[in-house]
Amino acid sequence: MSITLDDRAGVKAALTSLQGSGSFSGFIVLRYTGNTSLGLQATGAGGVEELGPHFRDEEVQYAVVRVALEKYDTPRREGDVVRTRDVFIQWVGPGVGIIEKGRKRSHLGEVEKILSPTHATLFATSKKRLDERTVIEKSDPASGSHELSDL
């Protein structure tokens, strides 16, 4: 089944804004509005901590969050570059049933393409470990696991 976007132009604009130069943080969240349709749920200029409350325990959702790999609030000289990483997160709330998890899992590749380009993909099932430091560590290519769970 093919995924449809309720507002393709709105999603594209939010993604373009997030990935624009000079942006050190921000996020966008998509949620299901039907079995195979997604809508833009939220956007924000904040980081991972501001993203977390948008994830719902009974839903599968998708997000892209930009994280600064260096602290962007430290003094910088003009011309300094702050490295950032755009991280795709598939959220599967703890209240999502096993059949729905399987159905939505088949959409993952298509949603990743819609929200591309990103530097890493994480799978989150718990808000307890959803913080900036953990997202940066788990999204590193050398990280063994790319899952944020209670285990």
C-alpha cells in the first residue's frame, strides 16, 4: 500500500525550513490520519526535549529532529561551522497493538523517503531515553543499537 500525505506541500515546506542552513535545531512530526495517510502533526524550533511530548502512547508516528553535534550556545568566531545531524525517528508507542505495529512497519521505507535526506534512523518505543545526548549517541554510525527503549 502506498502512503499518501494530507498536505504534501506543507510537509515539504516544514522539511525545507528544518533543513535550511543556519538552523541548529528543530523538528517535524507526522501522524497517521487514516490507515495509509499521514498528516503534519507538529513542527518546532526546539530540540529533542521539545519533540518528546508530541509522541503519543497509542500511535505510530514519524519525526525528523535536527541536533547540534557541538553545543551551539558556546561562543563562536565568525565563520565557525556547527555540525548538525538530521535524525529520522520512528515512534511506536507502548500502547500500539502487535497487528498495527506490523502493518505500520511496512510503511517505514516509504516514509523515510518522504522525509529524506537524514543522517540516521532511530526506532523509539520509550520516552525515558528520548533526550538529546542519547539521540546523538544512538544516531552515530558506529553506535551498535539504533533503538531507544526501556530494555
